[in-house]
Amino acid sequence: GAGVSQSPSNKVTEKGKDVELRCDPISGHTALYWYRQSLGQGLEFLIYFQGNSAPDKSGLPSDRFSAERTGGSVSTLTIQRTQQEDSAVYLCASSSGGPDTQYFGPGTRLTVL
Amino acid sequence: GEDVEQSLFLSVREGDSSVINCTYTDSSSTYLYWYKQEPGAGLQLLTYIFSNMDMKQDQRLTVLLNKKDKHLSLRIADTQTGDSAIYFCAESMNRDDKIIFGKGTRLHILP
């Protein structure tokens, strides 16, 4: 079946603008994760949704970042008033349970000019 | 706090074994992972190990875990050019929990 998909694949925006990044998880996966990969910084956890539980937002770097997951499926990561340091590849992953069931999407490369 | 450390670069001759090392700080980590990221490709889970195991072998891959020292290693036997990638060490406390990644080790294969 289809894997995790993300859109857009690339996004270039001007500093101060808001952006929305979309993640379509694998159908039936109850857990959804957002990570950020910056040059030289590895993969940084941002936020995690599991079923109907309250999301773990402990990785969000500032209050400009927020995420929603509608109907237990699609998720949107919103970055308000983007800054140049927000430039990174934003990765989404979903999981159906178990350590070997997490699959990553191809990522959205965000460039803030 | 949670932290995963690994060296940033490793160069290995084709045919030799590659050993990538990692240390982690959270003693309550239950699952430890190795992910592979090839240029232009997504992140791929290579293997994982439960914290109550010492070793796991899967074809050319061997994972060793020293829980006392919080040290994890990945050995790739008979390294091939296709093994050239960034390898991420990672850990999580529970299944489905958030995964904490290291910065990745870039493996370069010498001819």
C-alpha cells in the first residue's frame, strides 16, 4: 500500500510568512510524529500524536509552531511568522504499534528567505 | 535528559567491516534503533534491539548493546559501496513513543 506522504515536497517562503506542511500517514496507523532535520543538527523531535490522547508537544521549539491531527489521520504542522532558522527538512512518520512499524515520509524541505 | 551521541564521520575501505558507535544517556530507554538515510532517500529503519538483549544479528548487520555503559554499536560486515549513507542511532522509552535521534554518522566507503 501507499507509504507516508508529505506535501509540499519543497516550500520557499519569505521571513515572517506563515506556512502549513501536510502529512498523510499510512492508513490505520494510530501514531503520527513530526521531526525536523537541520544541517548538522540531526533529527529533532517536534510533536507526537497517539490515538485520541493529548499530543506530546515537548519538542516544539517555540509557540510559533503548532500541529493538528484531524480525524486521527491527516496532520498539519503550522509555522507562524517564519524565521530563517526554521529552514530545515520537516519529516513526518506514522506507526501502527511496535518499534519496527514506524515509517517515515520523504519530508518537506522548507527554505525561509 | 535524553541525549544520543555518535561520531559524525567514518571512512572504511570496501570489503572491511564498519563499526559505528553510539552512546545514550537515558537508562530507561527500552528500544534502541539504527536508521539509514541515503542521499535523496527517506529514513529507513535498519534494525532495533530491546534493552534486555546484548546482541542482535541480521545478515551483515550486528548490533551490540552494553546497557551498563549505555553504549550501542552497529557493525556492517563486508562493507559495500551501497552502504554509503548516514546512520542514525536512536532510542525510545516505549513502543510507539517518540524516538530521540543522534546527529548521525556519515559512512564513507573508500575504494
